[in-house]
Amino acid sequence: WDIFRTQVPFLILHDAKRANDIAHSIMLIVEQGGYLPKWPLANGHTNCMIGSHADIILSDLIMKREHDSHLNMTQVLEAL
């Protein structure tokens, strides 16, 4: 559950395509479920995790300017 601290920043720097895949998956959850995921389980929303790790993942990708042109920034800002 703690991949936003080490794994995702590493992916952003070394495999931006995979990091973008993660961002698009997060945004698909927003589109289909109406929320940023907090420890989803079996396609459901548990809301039992403290913090907002999806926010950090999306923000990190954008601030490092590694997001692809397919990421809808309006949708991201609304989700955040």
C-alpha cells in the first residue's frame, strides 16, 4: 500500500509509460466510481486507508512533467 513513497517515484523516472498506466488506471476508477481510490478491494471502495495516496501519485507524475498527453488534466483537477 505504500508504493507512492518509493516504487512510483522510481517508475516515473525510469519507466514513465508504466507510471502513466497507473495514472490512467486511477483516473478510470474516478470515472467509473466517482472517487480517488483509497485501498480498493474487489472492485469496491473500502475507504479504510488514511491519507490520499492517489493524489500524491498523480501530483508527482505531473510535477515531474512525465504525464502523457492522454491524461485529462481537467478530470485530474476535479478528482483532486
